Amino acid sequence: MANNYTNRVEQVAREDLVMFINACLACTGQREFYDDAYGQRVSIDFLHDYILGNYRLLYARSLAAGINHFNQAQIILKLLATGKDTLPQHKEEEGALIAHALNALPPQRAWGVLQQLRQRRINNRRSRAIARDYLSMRRDINFHAVKYRPKVRAIAVHAHLKLHGELGNFLFRNWKQKVYETELFEKFRQAHYSAEAIYELPFTVAEGLAVKHKVKRDVFLSRIQQQMTVGEKLRLQGAAERTEKVEIDLDFGRLPLTKLALYILSLPLETRKQQWDVFNSAMERSARLVLKKAPLKLGKVAAVLDCSYSSSGSSEKRRRPLGVAVATHYLLQAASKEYRPFWTVPTADALQVYAHGQTDLATPLLAALGSGADLVVIVSDGCENYPPKGAAEVLRVYRSKLDPWRRTSIIHCNPVFNSEDFSLRALSPTIPTVGLRDAEDLPTMLGFARFADGSAALSELEAYLAERVQQMLASDEQEKLKL
């Protein structure tokens, strides 16, 4: 009786953790095709509080599980807000995980996390130490002070930080000092009086000053591009797609695989056709770079890729499910000895796909299973409706009648979080479903899939997370030695 109880407790814990990590892989708190932003945020916040309250150590270790930036930020904030609940033997590890995750976040998101400490009135000793260390480790702190000036100033006040040199004067005594020895601070001061000086500043700072100097928008954008980050160029391109037409010079070599796919999909079909060689080469090169960082060698692979209308995403995440499918196609193609793609709407070219039609997963799934592949990867939001539950029935029959020995591995990768039941929509209980926000995470997700199908024990999941933590913290030590 006691053994049954213990087994049941472990099973519930494993299911809870798998559900949480899966949610943190896909959910960003933004509107999806079928769900609004409010529902997404309420659901994911509940999950965070539930896991934090019941499995604090594993909650902290989730930072090493490859989850997305949105959820990393939420975990950092919730851990810092409840530091008194940390067991003494886990304090050092938890602090190291928070520091590593914060430093690994994109700068704008990391500064946002620190600013939220002030907004949520989190001001304990550990939160102040985390803010102090983050500030001291910025090699380009002067650049950050200019680009994120209000945030840096608010954080410095909230954490009682001592700022040395001209940094304190720049943040607190206004920029109207007669002259700065720090070059970027001086350029910022000059830009308030000279329109020519704005082109030496970060784009987001220069944009406001360009309005002040009444610089024409097209002139400003043509001259400021050398100061723009890849993300800023992509955001501007997205805005231009809906309003004004602006020529943006993008370096494809600097774009991550999924972002490159999303950019290409934002272009008209005719443009994609005319520049197919350029785009295809860029996608193949980007996929090889992903595999260089995270090696993945596969044998005979088939992919079922969803390009139905729901893959168009939402106003906040335009075409993201489709972009993930296209990026995954190129990644699997580069990693496999033999590869065949099967789209829900048949197409000969992945760069010519667009979101349209009903979601028929059963037809391409039958073709994929009949191809003799060792691994079948399904990329879909799981909302099949033509016919409803068609793929589920195919999978049931295949697993029970044709492949009960599971010689063919089948994995469902879902880029969309379902806020109604705090999980990802699964196609069938006979195959694992994992979250996939970016195709670049696929190598990690294939490793995590064994926990999602329920075959692994809680102890294996705990060991997996502990190993990921060790790898993360070891990489930190190597970086410090390089410095």
C-alpha cells in the first residue's frame, strides 16, 4: 500500500514538472490563434506559482532546461521575491542559476527583469546583490546606460548601487554637463543640439531625437541602420509590412534560424521566388550553424509540417507556428542522412508555403509513416479539424497494430500553449508532445521527449535537470577563466 502511494506521488510530481517545462518551452504570455493574451498570462502564472510552491528546487533548476526567455524572467522574479523560502543547502545553487540566467537573457529583457524588482517592491539582500553583479559584469555598461537610461537609473536607486566615474553624473545629474570624457555620453549630449550627432547613438535613443530635430523619417532610417540591432531591423520590417515601405538592409548571417524563416515568410511569394537561391542558401547556412553549436545526427527522418490557416499565428506572433515549421524543416534536412517532408497542404518548396486551408494531419502522417522513417517529427498546434481526431486514430492503430514494439519514434512538437488546460494540445496519448518555440531548441527537445511520453521515472527527470544545471554552471566557470 505504501509503495503504491509513493509511486502515485512520484507519478504526479513527474507529470506536474513535465507539464510545467513544456508550458515554459512554448508559452510567452502573448495572444495565439485560438487564445487571447490574458488567458495565456493567467494560466502560465498559475503554473509558476504551483510549481514554485511544491517543487522549489526543481522549479529553480528549470532555468537550465532550455525554456524560453519569458519564462526564465518569471522564474528569476519569483525566486528573488521568495528567497526566505529557500533551504540553506540550496541557496548557493539557486543564486548561481539566477545570476547565469539573468546574464544570458537579451539585455533589454534582463534590464526589464531588474526594473520589475522595483515595481514589485522586491528589495532583499540577494536581489540587490544580483542587480549589483549584473551591472558590474556589463562590458559595455556605457552603451547600456545610454540605451536603457531610465531603467538603469531606476535600478541603481532601488538597489542602492554605487556608480563610479561619469556614469553617476550621466544618470542622475542630467546630460547637460558641459562636456563628457566618455565618448558615448558626449555624443548623447551633442545629439540634443545637433541633428548630425544622432546617427552615432543607439537606434531607440536616436529615434526620439530625430523627431525633436524634425528629421524626415526616410532620411533618418536610411542613415541610422548601422546602429540598429538585428531585432530592431526585424521589428521595423514587420511594421513596414503593414504600413510604410522601408528598405531595410539585413545581414542574413546574423539572423537565427527561426527569425530568418519568419523574415522570409513575411515577404511576398513573388519576392521569395525571385530570390530563392539567396534565401535557401541562407537557411541552409543558418541550420548548419545551429548544428555546430548543438550537434544532432539523425538517420532516416520524416516530418509532418502544419501550414494550415491556424499556423498564421496572431497579431502579436505573426506566422510564428509556420516559421517554426519551416525552420524545423531545414534543421532536420541538415541533420538527417535521409529526409522527407510532408506538409498539410502539399508543396514542392518550403520557402513558398503560406498559412491556408484546414488542418489535415492524418493524410501527411500516413505518408510519413509509410516512408519507412526511423523518426517522425510532427510540427503542429495540434488543432486538427479535417477530419477531427484523424491523426489520433492513425497513431492509435499504428501503435497498437502495426508498430507495438515502437521501432519508429514519433514526436509531436507543438509551438503553441493551450491556456485552457495549462498544457500543449496533444495529438495522441501514444506519442510524446513537447513545446517548441524556436527550431533551434529541437536538439534539446528530442532529449526531453522521453520524459513527455511518461516512460521515464521522476528520478530520471531530476537527474536530467541536475546534469543540465552542472553543464550550465560549468560553462560559467569556463567563461570566467577566459576573462
